[in-house]
Amino acid sequence: MIRSILNTSNLNIGYKSKKGVTTIAKDLNLNLDSGKLITLIGANGIGKSTLLRTITGIQKPLSGNVYLNEKEISHYKPLELAQNLSLVLTEKLPPSSLSVFELVALGRQPYTNWVDKLSNEDVVKVQEAMQLTQIEHLASKKHFQISDGQLQKVLIARALAQDTPLIILDEPTTHLDLLHKVSLFKLLKKLTHETQKCILFSTHDIDLAIQLSDEMIIMTPESIVQDQPCNLISNGSFNNLFKDEHIIFDAEKGKFIVN
């Protein structure tokens, strides 16, 4: 059964500074449902990261509301929020000698006791996450001994071990070659349908997103729209994504072409 996990109500996002208020987007009414793979796309500098930071509670909205499981996100305590929302960022991991298993096990921190000892249930959740992402064979390797593509799967496994209904990823396909990008997209789609979690991620791989997303959120300077890829194609939503006469969207082929 599909249910709404996160939704926004008349959300305005942006920044406040000494010079005043910079508004990036207004009146956003987005809805993230269970069992769906949703991609966020837009030109560089359009504000995708600001949107992600705002809906995850890292950054305060200028106005409006973000509800996670029908509760205002600012009302969550940090531990409670970590049990409802997991976030995978693109930043490099700090130096450590953690094994892949230990890195995935960090996802259980919101549930472990004050000595951070893994219970039998925690171990099972970690093993399930590694099975879902097909990285069991890497369990004993140090995280710096594996490829970028494998590391992305490890970070996703850590988010799965955290066992939240919503996983948000900031550009997880950056620095991956086409083979690994396709593999990661397919993995994320498989995970949403198998676990009924909602996964939202920002990406520059628009052609892949059109083919594999359940829904897409398109950010342009004029508007932010959310819908199924087929509907976004038919209503011309991709036409104004790039302000360049040499890059046009071919609705019949469902992809961008260089003119």
C-alpha cells in the first residue's frame, strides 16, 4: 500500500544574510511516497542541494512546512530523525581503517545502546543490507581498498541498515562510469520496490533518470514540478531545463540531443 512519507506545504527555500533574503524557490508542494524511486534534476547552481538540505531538516525553510510521517520535521529530536530519514552525501569519508562491515554497521547507531554494541538484531539488519546491495563478499575489506562504485553501494547499504522509510542521496552517480551508473540506478529502483522505502536522489544523469525513475522533480528558475517521466515529457517540462539553443529535448526519443 502506497503511503506518503514526506510532503511539503507551501515551502519557500533560500538563504538569509545581512544583505537580505535570497529566495531560490517558492510555494513547493512536493510529495514523496513509499515504494518510489524519485530523481531530482536541474542545471548546476539551481538549488538542488538547498532543497535537499531543507527537506532533511539541515537548513531552515524561509517559510512553509516540511512533514515527515505527518510530523513537522523541525519537531524531531536528532535520534528520532535518524530513525526516520537517512542521508547519503557525496563528501569523502574521513580517514579510518574501518572494514566494509563496520562501515555499514554505522547505520545502526540510532538504535545501539550507549556502548555502541551491536545486538543480534543489529547484525541481522547489517547482513540484510549487504545482501540487498550484493556486497557480502567485500565485508572484510577496508573501505579504502574498494572502487568508487563499490563504495557507493556500501554507503547505500549503511543507509539501508539504518532502516528508515526515506533515503535521500546527493548525486550518488558522480564520478562513476556509465556501467556503474546504470548498475546503481537499477539497484536503487530494485530496492524501492523490494523494501517499499522511498528513495530520492539528485542527479545529472537525466537520460537514465527518465528511463528508470518512478517520478522526477524538475527544478528550473521559473518552477519546480513533480510527476512521472512520461507526463513530464508530454507536457514539455524538459524543454526549459537548459537555457541553451544547442541543447534541445527530443520528446519522441525521450532524451536530450545536441543541435
